[in-house]
Amino acid sequence: MIPWGDDAVVLTALIFVVTYALIATERIDKTIAALLGGTAVVVVGIVDQEEAFGAIDLNVIFLLAGMMTMATILRRTGFFQWLAIRSAKFAGAEPYRLLVVLSVVCALLSAVLDNVTTVVLLAPVTLYLARVLRVSPVPFLISQILASNIGGTATLIGDPPNILIGSAAGLGFLEFLLNMGPIAVAILIVFVISTRFLFGRDMAVHDDVKEAIFELDEREVLTDERLLRISLVVIGATIVGFMVATPLGLEAGTIALLGAAVLLLVSGVEVEPVLREVEWPTLFFFVGLFMLVEAVVHVGIIDALAAALIDLTGGDPTVTTIGLLWLSGIASAIIDNIPYTATMIPVVQQMGASGIPIEPLWWSLALGACLGGNATIVGASANVVVANMAGRSGHPIGFLEFARYGVLVAVVSLLMSSVYLYGRYLL
Amino acid sequence: MTGKFRLARHTTVAACQDLLAIEPLIVHGDDDLLTVMRRAAGHPETRLIGVVDDAGILVGVLPVLRVAESVIGRVVPEALLSDIEDIDDVARFGHAIEARTAGEAMIERAVTSPDATIDQAFRVMHTRHLSGLYIVDADGRPTGYLDLLELAIRYVEVIETDPSRPS
């Protein structure tokens, strides 16, 4: 290792800032930026290989890879399209009811599957339904994005920040569900009520156009009913597995990999095409971030940052917890919540070590990182993907148009979270 | 350089156009897709439809599959919905169900000039995943059509009849 001394701090900070700037500005692909940053700190000798590689949280990587594999198989069955058509019929083809039902479905699916898969695969039916009903699909798509990010907040596997936090803090599926679930449900209820005022205008349509929706045959979109049944059973069993993992001394990553392996076995699908569709760039993005953040911890920057934050809040648990929630919410609205969370995890650990109750801090970080992503069109992966897709389908969603709804929903969500954190953990 | 490569790099599009003699299928931007589909059915050898403006300048192209998808999307959307797996599929589906005219369904034009070589034309078709290419004059007006499949068949025939080819 090169004896950098104090210069190591400056060099690490420089590599960190440049990497995060590249990720934020998208000057180069974020996975490349993270890998360059992560390997640079090893090459220049700030951390050695063993330490850098040891910092890669395989539980996170395996949990993501396992869930991605299962989602890839499930989406081949036409399940999402089937569910969307069933939801449309359930809503009686009334546009506003349809918006509410699809949003709730989106939130529920996002709690157990990744948000991007959920919103992308509900989108085509949404586009078609809007076309038939002669209303704009944009309110439906925005509403689904917002609901998806709220739903993802509820569970360990719902959003990548939760996976990172759960693994680092040793918090299991049930603990997430019991602590994040109630507030996520409360926010979803308030959101659903507010959709009447946010999106409910100009949604009246003639009865004759509704007929086309009832004529849709949802069974026609199912490509493989056997595979669908198998997929749902295995995914359901995996979720049960997450619940019992902690008492059994197993990590969530092990359960997800087991679920993926079992599904691949019993479904009989070809392994290679399925694994090719796993989001490898996302997994390598995490690898780079883990290595880079380890260097930032190693040289003492995180200690200094944690000390500065404690100084700022006076070490008061309430101020620190609520402050972290809003800091996380604002930061996640502007930058990718994954690198933000990866950086803040050691900061929270350091704050905990200094005597501030750590459990509220974890929930505060998770709520802020997940819900803050709703504020802007760049705040979360699902937002970016749907905006891109909507634009290519001839229905562009502008930054300001999204922010009009997103900022309001994010602020109300963070206010509700503040009350929840204070009432449940800080009183 | 082998004879096969020389053939592609030295044969011009104009020479091939004379050989293939496939009529371009030209429609206007505001033509209804059902009308376009019926016209396409009458020209089975033309797999890429050219869309022109009022001045007769090529403004876009329309693969036959895309026309069919737009029409099917209106009648039996389930047929297209079942195959959607990723964001590209969704965007394509969204585009298909919105389009009512050739102008709404068309994609960016793909053209070649009579002076270009077959090798260059192949590359454009391969890069754009198109089964044909429009030959345009200096003003951008279509003067001919080059079909990938027909071209490939002729190409293989020429190579097979080449006396210098090892048996």
C-alpha cells in the first residue's frame, strides 16, 4: 500500500466527489463511474484488495440477483398484463377508479418485486386503456410511479435502499414490514385520497368507449399458465422464507438465491436466457459503490461527517432522526438514492456508536431515501424509466409536470413520516 | 480481398436496382394505416413502405410489420400485449396503438443513393434492422427500392455461378 498519510483523505474525497458527480450528471454510465471509483481507491493504495473486496456486501448482491431472476421468469408469463386488465374490469372501466385501482396494484406489487419491473409491465395496458377511454395516460403513469415508490418503502425487498440498510443493520423482512409497513400503508391511503384532487379532473368519459375494455380477454395475454402458477407459488414461498430467515440464522440473500434456483429448476425454463436478463449493470454498480465507500470509511471521512452532523443536531435523538429523514428525502430527490444510502449507512453506524439510538435512524434513512425519490422525475429508477417510455410512446412527461405532483406527494409523505418516527420511536 | 467482398464493395446500388426491378411503395403521411396495409398486401415484394410529403420527398419509412402491429393493436391488443417484456417493447406497443396514419407510424427514413455500393447499403439495413432501403435522388425523392431478401438471393446466386469459386 502506498503511504499516502493525510493526503489519502484528500485523494479519497476527490475520487468520491468525481465519481458521484459522474453518476449524478450521467456524463458516463453510472455503473462504469462506480467501478472506476471503486477500483481507483484500490489501485492508488488507499485500501488493499482484500479490504475492498471484503466490503462488497454479497447478501445485497445475491438478494438483488435472486429477486431479478424470479421477476424475469414471472414477466414472461404475461402476469402483469393479465392483472392490469383484470384491474380495469374491476374498476368498471371508470377512468378515475381505474387510476386508483392500478395505483394500489402497483404499490402492492412494488412491495415484493422491483419497482421498475412493476411500472414497466403495467404501463402497456395503461397506455391502451387510456387510448380506448380517450384520456391522457400521463396522470395514470405518474400516479403509478408515485404509488410504486410508496409501496416499495414497505418491505426489505421493495426498494434497493431498504436492501442496503437491512443487510448493514441486520434488519430482517419482518422487522421492515412491522416498522415500515404501517407508515407506508398510511401514506398510500392519503395518496389515494389525494389522487381525486391531483388527477381526478377531466376524467369523465362516455359509456360507449368503456365497452372496448370489457371486451378485452385477459386470458389471451397469459403466455404460459403453468409457468405463472409455478412462479407465483415459488415467489410466495420465498417471501415466507424471508419472514423465517432471521430466526433460522439465514440471510435474505440466501433465501432469494434459493428461490431463484428452485424456480429455475421446477419451471424448466432455459437458464442462460433468464440469467442474461438479470440487471448486471445494477449489480456491478453496487460492487463499485461498496468498494468506494469502504475507502471513504477507511480514511476517516465518514467519522468526520458523522461528528459534524452530531455537532449540527447537538446529538439530540429527535433532531438527528428527523433531520436525517429530511436530509435523505431532499438528497434522494436530487441524486440516486442508492449511492446516497450506501454512503449514509456508515454515517448512521457511527452516529449509533456515539450513543444516539440507532433504530430510529435506520427507519429515518430508509423512509427518506425511498420517499424522497418521488419528488422529481430523476429521483428514482422507476421515474426515469417510465418518463423515457412515455416519451417514446408519444406522451412525454416533463420535469416540471412531474414535480407538480411529486414534490407535493414527497413533502406530505415526509411530514407523515416525521410524525410517525416521533410518535413511535422518539417520544 | 476475396471475390465475395469485392462484389459487395464494387457493385453499385444503381446496378442492383436494375437487376431487382422492385417498385417502391410510396404513401403519404396522412394516409390511413388500413389503406396502407391494403396497398402493402398488393406489393408483397416490398417490405418497407416509403412515406413522402406533399413535395414527394421521402420523410420516413414504414416496415410492413409495424403497419400490421398498429392495425392489430386496435383490433386485438391482447396479441401484442402478451409479448411485452421490456421498456423497448412497451414503447413500441405505445407507438403502435397511437398511430392512425402512415405519418404517425413511420420511423426515421433510411436511404441510399444510386452511387453507393451494395456493401454500404447492407450496412445501413443491418444497423437499422430494416428489410429494405429507399434509393433517393439529390433532392430526397425516392427513385427506387432495394429489398434485403431479394438482394441477398441475387448475391448468393452470383457467388454460386462465379467460375473462380472453388467447387
